[in-house]
Amino acid sequence: MDATHRPRLTRQSAVAKSSLTRTQSFIDLGERKLNDIQVRFDELLKIYNKFETAQCELELSDDTDYSLERQQFEDRYFEVKAKINEPLHPVVELPTIQTQLTKKQLVWK
């Protein structure tokens, strides 16, 4: 890898991390309109792909261990994705219905 390629990949990775940080800050601020949240959610995969592209090239370019950097980014990414997904797709818990079935009720005729 030439001398200018590695710093470019490092900057690309840093840009993706910064984008993720801004998205995390946006969600951590609290009440937001659903449209604003949806737009940020739609951008998350692009952020991940930018990081992934740069990181894979860095990892393949030498023997440096980048696993901690990747793990930290992925942990933050999935945390942000889960947080941003909550208001878009709230989980509704259904009431538990308890029934007692007899063997006769389980036999189909």
C-alpha cells in the first residue's frame, strides 16, 4: 500500500465513526419527530458500510490487529441502531392468556 492510501483509509474510518457519534448524540437528546428518526435510521447502514469498506482495506493491508477498533465500532453501531429502532418499532407486549387444555381438547377430529 502506498504512503497516501493508508492515511486516506484511516480518515474514511474516522469519518464513519464521527457520523455514528452524531447519530448517537441525536438519539440521546430525546424527543424527536418520527420522520427525523427514520431519516437517521435509513443512513445507519451507509455509515456502517463506509466504516466496513475502509476497515477491511486497512485490515488486509498489513498484520496490525484492528479487532479492538472494529469491536468498539460494531458495539456502538448496534447500540445506536437498537436505540433508534425503539421509537420506530415499539415492542408491544401482549397480555399472557393462561388456559388449561385437557387431552381431549388437543385431539383433532
